Amino acid sequence: MSSAKENGAEQAFAHSGGTDYPCQDGLTKREYFAGLAMQGLCANPSEDFAVCDFNDIAGLAIRYADALLDALAEQGGRDDE
């Protein structure tokens, strides 16, 4: 079982390499999950987020991503729970 930190460092869209994209690793899972969380936070019509600093929203998105990675690590990567 991989830890949340190890899992978060893996590529979000892993590929076998080859000649199509030989040097492009892309986003890590942590970066991808944080981006999705940030997208949801920015789409929130709540006035609380309208007055937030961008760095606060980014930090919150990272915390959401880390929480998801922690939950996945605890679950052991199984989809049946």
C-alpha cells in the first residue's frame, strides 16, 4: 500500500511514454486534485469566498487534495468501500 504522499507524487495521467510525449510528465495527482478542488471553490457563489485572498483559496484547495489522498491511502486504493 502506498502512502498518501507517494500516491500524490504519481502522475495523474500516467502513460507508457513512447514517441508521442517522451518528455512530458504532466501534473501529479496532488496537483490535479488541488486544481479540481480550486475550480469548485472558485465556482462557489458564497460571499465568504468572494472576499478571500487567492492564496487562502489555493491553500484550501491543497488541503482538500491532501485529505482525498489521505482517504485513498487509508482505503488502500480499493473502490469497493
